[in-house]
Amino acid sequence: MTILVGKKHCCLCRKIIGRSRARRAKACQLEILNEESEQLRPEEEEEKDESNVVRCSRSEHARRLFQDILTGYNKLLRPVQNTSDAVTVKVKLRLSQLLDVHEKNQIITTNIWIKQVWTDSNINWDPNDYGGVDVLYVPADQLWTPNVVLYNNADGNYQVSAVTKAAVYYNGTVVWEPPAIYKSMCPIDIEWFPFDEQLCDLKFGSWTYDGFEVDLIHYDKDDVQITRENGRLVWIVPNGVDLSDFLPSTEWDVMAVPVKRHEERYECCRAPYIDITFYIYLRRRTLFYSVNLIIPCIGISFLTILVFYLPSDSGEKVSLSVSILICLTMFFNLLVEIIPSTSLIIPLIGKYLLFTMVMITLSIAVTVFTLNVHYRLPATHRFSVWIRYLFLDFLPKLLMMRRPEPEPLSVATVDKAPAFELNQSENVIMMTMLPKLGKTAEVAGQSSSSTSPQQTWFDEEENAAIASAVRSTCFIANHFRKKAAEDEVKDDWRYIANVLDRLFLWTFSLTFISGTCLIMLQAPSIHDSRHPIV
């Protein structure tokens, strides 16, 4: 047993010694690789060490500078050496996106950056004393700010809600450019909707300080043009809004962005109150409304013309007009959903819908009158001379209408004619035979003196039968003659109805075309050849 234990112990010792030798060999290899890598990249390691040292030193200097600046700093006091001095604040607007223009609520929503630059006399340092640090980023809520707010705010959020850092330079210049989403009031002029142009403004000013304490000017003071409006001095910058990062809107084009600086003086106060107003001129892109509102409306309106082309015997003239009127009523409901509720003016599309509705109402009245003419009877209405001349002679020539002539009577037409027309032809033939029968009766009367009494009695009885037949034939002939005259009068009334349809077809066509052009071409933006600035 002792021998076996010794052998096992020796085996374990050999394994341990082998593992330790392997570990030492690996460690030696790693040391050699590290030495080689250190020999290959000594300069990179030195650069890393230097950069780390610089960063650490700059952060230490910035921390020390931050403490030195804010120690004893009072953000509630204006940063001026003399209380009579005014803090000059340069303001500029950067328009990032036009989010929405709500016509019904008359609110414009914009995503903007408000750049404000002023000099804080309580802050200055020598960059050499702080390791070359010449700018420090400080949270804006720890510094004095000019309290610039949006006067015409629509949702109650007048100030910038996001707390961002301001860049503070060694000479006391403070640059603060916070982002904000503003909802401002914008009076919407719907006179030329949907070919309208809108003017919206963003009026900024200091809510706390007057013009003797904070003087607001535009950042691009070199581009200022000084004019007078209503006896007041106004500074104007033609392109005062930065549009370099503007995302174009899908509904509006930005046409101009001027800026005006106003000084308002009130009777209560000696000091002026300064505001800077940024104006945004917008022109609506009309593709959406043209495709979905104007073109369908014009198409439905021109369907009214087809009412006069539809035959009166179809019985669908009035129903078609009423259907068109119902469609226009639906368009009116859609228009009410879009435009603001105002009683001051009717929009352009509203004028056109009213014009179309009046024309369709007139077309219904005219259609009823035409149907009344079409179904008139000789027993109820009579022709006058001027009606016959106006509607059967003058207007057909003016409207280039030609009434078809009646076909001459022939064997072919008799074979093709219906039973009623054949009866009329037979009656005409009987009417032509009546004079001959009369002459035969006269000859029979003259020769009766030379005949016997029996023959005379027979001839008298035969003549009585013939006379009765002639009277019956004359009655039938007169009846058909009267019926033919009545049918002719009916045909004349129907032809007059066709003349009226043709007359109103041309009249309504010209009225619709001229009315559409006159109403739609009134919009100034249709004739505006200016291009948007972005």
C-alpha cells in the first residue's frame, strides 16, 4: 500500500510541475508580446496620456470657472453696471417646421428656435487663468434671462418650457437658443379659399421689462430698414427668419418672412414697450382641394346641362336635377367642416356653390315649365301668332334646328305604315270620292224622269242609303280631320318644348362656363407668379 501511495504521489507531483511550467511559459509569451507591442506603439500611448491629462485639466478648469462665476451671482438682477442702462437683446427666429394651420380655430402651430444674444456685465474672465477655457455652457435657469415671451399665444404657454443650456463666453456674451413649439393666434382670411393667402405673425417681447430696461433688436441689425407706419418708427428686416433648417410643408408655401420692430407708448407709462414681430406669408397649395373639392363640384354642376338634353318623354329630367341638388348640399356640409364659422364674408368656393345651387334651382323650374309645354293639349291651350312665329320660325333658325318634313304618301309608305295611319289614308281617299258620289246622285236625279215608278222608288231608296253612307263617311272624315289637326297641334307643342330645351341648353352652358371662369379667376393667387422662398 505504501508503494502504491508513493507512486500516486509521484504522478500527482509530475502533473503539478508540468502545469506550472506551462503557465510560466504562457506568462513569458504574454510578457514578450506586451514588450513588443509597447515597443511598436510608444507614441500612441503617450498621446493618449496627454489627451487624458488635457481633458482632466480642462474639466477641472471648467469646474473651477463654473464655481467662480456663479458664486455670488444673482439671476434676478439685470446684468448692467448702471441701473439706467438698458440690456440690448438681439433676437432671431429659426423656423424648423410648420406643423399645422387650423382654419376653423384660427391657430398656427410652429416648431421654432428662438436665438437670444445679450451681454452679461457680471460675467467675464481671462481664458489664460482657466486653462484656455473661453466658453462655458450653463443651464439657462441659473442665469438672468430677458423673459422674452410670445404675446399672441393661443394655448397659455407663453414661455419656453424646455430648460436648455446657454453658451457663456469669456467677454460676457450669452447666446441662448432654446427650441419651442408654439401655438399662436392667426386670423384666417377665407375670402379666396381654397386659393387663399394667409398672413400669420409671432409677436415676441419682454413680459417684465420695458424699453428703458431691455432693448430688443433683431440679430441681423445690418439689414435693418427704418420706416414710419402711422407716425411710429418701425424697423424692418426683409428676410428676418432663418429658414436654413426648414422642412417644407405639404399644404403651404412660405412666400416671405419679414420682421418688424415696434415701440408702443401708452398714456400710463413714460417708457416704451418694444416688441419684435415675425411675419410669415403663406400661400395654400391647391392640389388637394382642386382634386377633391373643386373638380367634382364643377363636374356635378355641368351635369345640370344634360338635363336639357334628356328627352321629356323619359320622365327623369326632374329627378336628375334634384339628385344634383342633393350632391351640392353634401359639398356644402363638407365646406362647413373646413372653413371658420364666420358671417363676415363668403369664401370663393362658397360663392361658386351658391351660384351652382341657384342655377340648378332655376333648371328645375325651367324643366317643369318645359314639361308643361310638352304635354299641352289643344283643348286647354291655344296658339297665338307670336308664339307660332317665335318658337316655330325664329328660334329654330337661330338655334340651327330643322323640323323634319312629313313624308309624301306612296305605296311603299302605305305598306310600311301602321294600322292607324292606314285608316287615315282610307279616310282621305273617301273624302276625295265624296264629290264624285254627289255628282252621281245629281245624274241619277236628272234621269229619274225617264224611268218607271218602280225604278224610281228603287233609286230613291238607293239614294237614301247612299246619302246615309255619305253622311257617316263625312262624320268619320271630319273626326279624323279634327284628330289630325289636334295631333298636329300636339306635335307643335312638343316641338316648342324641344326648342325650349335647346335654348336653355345653350343658355345654361354659356352661363355655367362664364360664371365658373369669373368666380374662380377672381383669386389673386391664381395670377401670382411668385415662387416660394423655400
